Amino acid sequence: MAVVIALIVARRAQAMVKLTGKGAMLSVSLSPEEIGSRLGPFGERLSLAAINGPASLVISGDPEALSALEEACERDGVQTKAIAVDYAAHSAQIEGLKDELLEAFEPISAQSGEIPFHSTVTGELIDTAELGAEYWYRNLRQSVLMEPVLRSLLEQGQRAFIEVSPHPVLSFGLQEAVDAHPEAGEVSSLETLRRDQGTPERFALSLAGAHAAGAEVDW
């Protein structure tokens, strides 16, 4: 599995180099319903890149169009924050890389796994045997459906969430999802590493936090 992940990360990064300097991404505090009318005038120049929470979105696309959207949001008192990248993941620009990405991901031979897999591409529980080349292209092209997955997991009784990354960036969206479902009660938002804390000690501390939150840890 680690080899497959390394392949996906490396090949995606190689392909995305071709889009460097052509895009931008912006965090916007609006709901998917509220952002629709704002994106409409821009056509394919802007895309809804991610739904991280009920009112925590990421928009990506053409830098000039994104600047215009940012200015309009600020005039209306809508909170925004630029993301420090110069490419537009999960936007129409990715379509130009489709053939290259499908060829790069072609060696992937997906199999059914033992751990339930809730996809942020479909927003649903899926069989990991479906995670072939086409899936991983869609993973980069389509909107990230984080909020629908979080909502589903909360409804199923999940109360501990671990973000596997160099630094947690999705905790705000998770808290929004929890706030929208007060019946969920106490929910733990955990991480594996933190910025400037990428040591074995940090990872061990995170494991301890997961254990304390009720997650099953294989020590």
C-alpha cells in the first residue's frame, strides 16, 4: 500500500508542475449553496475545490478570477484566506493532465481492503477495489467531499478523527461539522505530526492522544 501511495503522490506532483503559476486557491467561509451564485459568472475559470465543512470551502482556478471573487466576498463581509499555492487543484485546469495522469496511474492494481474506506470523491463508503487509475484522476479533478464524509461518520457514531498529514489543516472543518450535529457530543480531532514537530516523539504523543480518545492503537 505504501508503494502505491508513493506512486500516486510522486506522479501527481510531476504532472502538477505543468500547472505551476497558472492557478490559485482560496478558502471561503460560505456554504456550497451560497457559493454557487458567486461562481456562476466565472464559468470554468473557477471551481469548487473542496467542501471541508458546512461553511468551509476552497475555491480554485484562474488567479485573476479568484482575486475578483475574493474582493467581492470581502465587500460583503465574507471571510476569505488565500492558500499558499500557485496551482489550481480540483479545477477544470486538471482536465489538461487527464491522459498523462491516467497513464501514470495505470500500474495501480486496486484490491478490496479490510478497513472501511469512506471516499471524499464519492462522499460514500466504497470498495477499495474501485481505487484504480480513473478514481485517482477524479480524486484530483473533482471537489473534495470532506464534509459529507464527516457527517456520515458522525451519524455512524465515530467520535475520534485523526488527520494523517505533516500538519493538521482540516480541524476547523471538522469542528464545523460537529457544531452542525450537536447530538454527536464530544468529538476528538487528532493529528499525526505538526509543523516543526515531525519527530518520532511527536508521532508517539499523537498515538497516545488517539489512545486517550478511545481509538484502538496497535502499540
